[in-house]
Amino acid sequence: MRGRLTAAGMALASIGLAAVWLGGSFFLIDKWQPANTVNLGPLRDGYQVEQVLFAPEDGLARVDLHLDNNGPATTGEIDLVLRELAGGEDGGGLPAAIDDPAHGRAASTSLADVNSFEMHRFDFKPVEDSGGRSFVVAVGADGVAGDGLTLRASGEDVYSGGGLYVDGEAAAGDLNFALYHEAGIGGITDKVEPFRPPLLDQGWLFMGCMILAVLVFGWLMSAMAFGTGAAAPDSLAGESPSGGLDEAARARTQDV
């Protein structure tokens, strides 16, 4: 009985995972800029850091930043504003950005949720046609006191997609960040394209095979869970559940 319950659970889990996989959305990473050798800040009212980022894919929906909070402040908000870059960078002051609702986003988080030496995520509504566009990401603080909140960055220019600006002026280095876009099943199949065997080079064929594999696995688990067991051997047909002969069989034996 326990084995059947386990198999039933596995069957339901596989069906649920298949539904999530086929109908859900996923965050796929586009760029991770890991260098974090210096602190920028303190990040507080009146101090702002901007980084120009290039989005290689449509559906830009998340930016992760490395925030450190060494106290004493425990209240306040960290704000992130995303706007499309207007034109290019000239190496001087902060380049102009476009105030366009179609490509502008904002997100914020509470200082109480920030842990030191960790990447912190800022989620926002996906920018559907972000692929091939450059954006200015501005990070500031609201109601944060003290000098403990900082942003981690590299001490030199290591990112080719855009520059770093502090209080409106160009600065050496780049923020430690990660860039993500939202993708469904189509995005997953595109990501694994370099690893597909030649016979599955067509995206629709690869996706169909994956769906079939999930369905077959679920069917096998269901069969194990709810299928009927094999008939008992003839030699055991007259035995009681305790392993001995039942009363009718014992009576027939005595008559003989």
C-alpha cells in the first residue's frame, strides 16, 4: 500500500511539474557581472548611482544588485529606476534617458530585507521588446540614515555594455549585477538548442518529444499506483491472511 501511495505521489508530482513547465514563465540569465572589489556609497538620500546596461533579449524583467548593509540603519527603501538610453555615451556626464512608459520600469525593496554580501533582486513587469536596447539603471535610497548601505562594484571598467556614473558623473568601474529576462517554453528550447542532437534540431520536434516523455512517465507512475496486482498463486488460494488454511479448507481436509 505504501508503495502505491508513493507511486501515486510521484505521478501527481510529474503531472504538476509538466503543467508548470509548459504553462509557466522562467527567468533566464542574460549577463552576470561578478566583479565586486569596491564599495560605492554610502547609498542614502541625495546619493545616486547609475549603470548603463545592454539587454540582449526581449522580456527584460529582473536586475540583481549586490547590496551591503553594515548598519546602523534598519529602515528605509532602496529604489531602482530603469529607463531606455537615449543615444549613446560620450564618456562625460550621465547620458540622457527616455521617459517612456513602454520601456521604463521601477522597483523598490525595504532595507530590512537586505542581507550583506548577497545579491538582491529587483523584479518588474517585463519589457517586451527590450532586446538590443540599452538602459540606464538608477539606484537610490529613500529614508536611509547612516553610512552603512553600499553597492558593490568593480574597481575598473570590466563591462563592455555600458559605463558607471556616480552623482551624474562618469566613474571608473562597473556595478556587480545580474540581468534576467522572462521566458516561457520557447525560451527554454532556444537555450538548449546548441545541445540538441541533429535529429531534434527542429524546436517543435524537440518540445514534442519532451512533452511525450513527461506524459509517458506520468502514465507509468499512474499504472504503478492504480493498476491491479497479479493474481495469487494457486498454492496460496486456500490460505487465510495469517498464512494458514481457512476453516472451509480445513474441513475438506478432515473429510478426506
